Amino acid sequence: MQVPSPSAREAASMYGTAVAVFLVLLVAVLQGLAPPESPLPYRIPLDPKGDLELSWDVSYTQKTIYFQLLVQELKAGVLFGMSDRGELENADLVVLWTDGDNAYFGDAWSDQRGQIHLDSQQDYQLLRAQRTPKGLCLLFKRPFGTCDPKDYFIEDGTVHLVYGVLEEPFGSLEAINTSGLQKGLQRVQLLKPKISIPALPEDRRTMDIQAHNVLIPSKTTYWCHLTKLPQDFPRHHIVMYEPIITKGNEALVHHIEIFQCTNQFQNITSFSGSCDSKEKPQELKVCRHVLAAWALGARAFYYPEEAGLAFGGSNSSRFLLLEIHYHNPTNIRGRYDNSGIRLHYTAKLRHFNAGIMELGLVYTPVMAIPPKESAFVLTGYCTAKCTQAALPPLGIRIFASQLHTHLTGTKVVTMLVRDGQEIEIVNRDDHYSPNFQEIRMLKKTVYVYPGDVLITSCTYNTEDKNEATVGGLGTQEEMCVNYIHYYPQTQLELCKSHIDPCFLQKYFHLVNRSNLGEYCTCPQASGTTCPQASGTTCPRASVPEQFASVPWNSFSRVVLKALYDFIPVTVHCNKSSAVRFPGKWDLQPLPEIISKLKEPTPRCPTSQDQSSSSLTVVNIGGGKV
């Protein structure tokens, strides 16, 4: 065998030393407060293979998150951090790497080209580096907010976590560029609410709603599986549910939902397959009433001790639809899955029925987003008139919320308004992703009384679209919904709005007069018709067709935004039967807001909370420092 040349031997020795250095990491410089002694309660796999695993805990008193990163097969280093939408460029990062002799840990950031830079303010603090039987375990912490312009502000809602794997030593931190790295992202809610776990009834039983031996597709897929409750299954209360994830598939099962079908069908054809399959029964379109939802990073979901979600009984459908989102970006093959959700329920009904109410926008094409928009906002209203008519005198208590848009949504917020004043935020996600939707427990119960207003606003990005995106049920159409979980249950199941369609026809006439003429019909306007100008014809073009013909320029965009922000709305104040509460609901004025909540100011850490701007040199047990 040929003996390697000295230069090759030296290079191989340097690389071997670097790998050995990482494999025998035992301790690190301790800084700041000691980490929690108990295992960190929240855990997710970062990469599809599960080689990188993140655990964390939240200290609201310290306004700090403790992270634990487990690297099962360390090569020459790892990058981990956060960015606005999940890119490894323009990211806030912590980096562990070697130059071939020493190992370093540091707070860093990447620019728009992916170049890594040392942060002048070191806010990630390494607490421990330890080799375990499972791999290298790094424990570190970081404040929610640092007031460092290069750092990501950790807030309520979705956080896009990013990672990169270093496969060879680098002479300096600045020599690292993210462009050639094995990398990826994961979405999670980091700031989990600290709420007490309610006691469960002694008579509770469980029901597992699972997929059956599904061969996980080699691409990202939504899988639908229809199941049904036992014959003559009586009314029960769901008091808790938790995920069932097939061992080994933790990194592939992204989120799970269970929907109850409406009882308009006595029988629905059995189905288990892709939700996009042409063989999917049409009846499954009526299976949209959410019973349970889980997403990566979420733990068990508990109902308050005094309330439960009713299912079963003669007035509800026996059919349940399980929907599993398999996220398989690296095309892993040969994996079978039996994941699902375990329902915990009781026959002893609790004092209150919990309910689910839809807030936001009606599914209608009259609400649309122009193309090439970076942050276009649409708003739906649950008006004082509706809550006055539908809520009980003592009001309702909201304890959880699930935000929902389709593909272009980037931000969702629901605000509670009382007597013209913004009182509190019901739920808010400034980094919302349609690829990560879960029912989230609120940090505190929100009380809503008759006469209150609930305003839900959604922000959309259509920069990659060439035509308007209209509202509707289709995936390529848009929604703006907040499913609030509350008690006691009322007859009000949907409290949403859309603009008055007749004003939209005037908009089309104004911006596109030369092409389409004047329109006199109001599609989806509950049978109303707009006044027709004398001597004009009445084309039958649909609203989507009219939007498709709008010449999108600064004028048409500004006018449409003004239209949505100021004109009267039609309110859908609906019972579960889809019948509206008595009253006049068309041409309702927008709620008047006389006082807005102030934006929260991030707390900047004191100088004692921060480390120096230098790197942390990791001590090497049994080797040189």
C-alpha cells in the first residue's frame, strides 16, 4: 500500500484530531445561572433523520430559554439558530466548530450571502458540553430579547429554527459560509405557556385514532384516514388528548388533526390514502369540525377541569377523519407508520360543554390579495351586535386558539375590543407559517362579554404570484380564521365578515371600466343585487374572473386596500345550523377603535447578563486546551 505524502498525512492527522476533540468533549466554561436540574420538558427532532434533537425549557421570571442540543454523530461542528422565515441566511446563530486544534463555541450571525460573523454581543451562553451515550450534548441559554440588532427577538408564536452541519474544520469562524452546508429548518412554538395540568377523572377511558400501517410516501404528503365511532356510542366529554407517534418516525410526522364529519350523511365510504387522491370520497369535504390537533413540539392538550369537548351521541356523526402531515424532504423510504392521537374521555359529563368558534373572514372571493404584495392585510370582524345577540350574560372564556390561513399567510392576530378600546390580544403569531398549525393553549384565559368585538387580521405575502389570490376553500385560495376554544358552549359557531359585494362591483367599474363595463350582480351576497346603471349591460363574469382582469398598479392596489379598510361589511353571525341569528347583518359599519394597545418593549439584558465579545474555548478532557 502506498504511504501517504507528509502533507496528506498532516491533513489527515489534523482532521482526525478535530473529530477526536469533539468526541471527547466533557466540560465547558460555566457562565451565569445554573441550568435546570430536571430534564428539559419540550423536545423535537431538528432534521428528518433525527440526528439532531433539540430540548428546551422556558423561564418567564428570567425571561430566558434553556436549550439542549443533542448531536448524535458529530462531524466537525454544528450551527443552530433562528431566522424570520427559516433561511440560514440573515440568521441569529450559535456555532460550535473546530479549527483542527481547539473547539470553540460562539454567538454568531449570518449575512444575506450566508457568511458567518462573530457577534460583538455574546448572548448565547454555554453552560455544559458533555459526551453522552447518545452523542454530544450542549446545554446553553439565551434571553428572549437582547436588544442586539443581530439577534432574533423570541416572542409568542411560531419560531423558525435553522441548523447546519459542518463536515470539516475551519481555520476561523469567518471562513464558514452556509451555502455549502447540509442544512434545514424546523418550526416550533418555543414560549410554551406555564399552566397547571388539570386532574383527570378516575373513570376516564381512551380511544386511539390511528393510521394503519401506512407506507410513508417519499415526498411530503397529507394522509387521510376515515374511521368511525362504535355503533350507538353515547355522548362523552373529551378531557385530554395526546399524540401517538410511531417510534423512529418522530422526524417525519409533522402534525396531526382529527375532524368530525357533519351528520348529514348516514354513511361515508371508507378511505385511507393521500388527501389529494382522486379516489377520496366527496363526502369527506363535510369532515371539517376539529376535535383534536397536534404539531411538533406540542405535548398533551388538557381541557379545563370544569369543561370538556362533547363527542358521540345521537345528534353527532359517527365518522371521524384523521389527517396526518408527513414531512419527508429527504425522501426516506421504507418507513411504515401507525401514528395518530389518543383521546381521553369520560362518560361523566363536566359542568360545561367546550365549544369551537370560527372568527375571521368568510370563505368568499370578494376578499382577495393583489399579486406581488409583501404584506397585504385582510381583516374580519365579530361585531358587538353579534356578541350581544349570541353570548350569554356572563360571557365566555377562551382558553385555546388555532390560527389558520392557506399558503400565503405570514401573520395572524386576534384582538379583543371593548367600548372602542383594545383590551388584550387573544392570540398572535408574527411569524405564522401555514406549514405549522397547532391548537395552542393561551397563557391566561380571555373573557369575552356581550357587546365585545373580536377582530382578526391576517397578513399575506404574494410576491411570487402573478394574479390575485381570492378567498375560498381551495388550497390556492386564501382564508383568515381563528378557531377559538372556549366554554360554556353557545349556539354561536361562526362570527365572521366580508366586505359588502356591491361596493366591490363599484371598485371593478372604477379600475377596469374599459375592459369589463359595469356589473350589477353581487355573487355570494345572500341574494342581494347591486343597483344597475341605466343603459348598461350586466355581464355574468364571476368575482375571480373580475379580479383576474384588474390591471394591478399603484392606483388599483391603494384603492382596494382603502376599500377593505373603510367600507361596510356583511356579518355572518351563525348558529351551528348555519342559520344566522335574527337581525340585519348587511351593510354593518366597521367597529370604531378609539384606543389601541401599545406594542411591547423588549427587555434588554443588563451588562451583567452578557458575556464578553470573545469566543468560548471548550475545555477538552484528557487533551490539550
